[in-house]
Amino acid sequence: MLFILYYIAAIVILVMHFTGMLARYNLEWLVLVLAVTVFPAVIYL
């Protein structure tokens, strides 16, 4: 269940990033937070 919520949040953040909404509201740091949360899973696998 948490994985599904994480993936939905990640997709929303990426769509907002590519449409420019994050830059407009100065929220580009959300992309970095998303990358940091994915990094340990990539190392673990």
C-alpha cells in the first residue's frame, strides 16, 4: 500500500516538474527529495 502511494506521489511530482509547475512555485527541491528517497533502494537492490 505504501509503495502505491509512493509511486503516485512520484508520478505527480515528475509531471509537475516537466510541466513547469514546481519551478513556478519554487518547489524544485521536491525532485531532489524524491531522488534521495529512491537512492537507498537502488543501492540495496
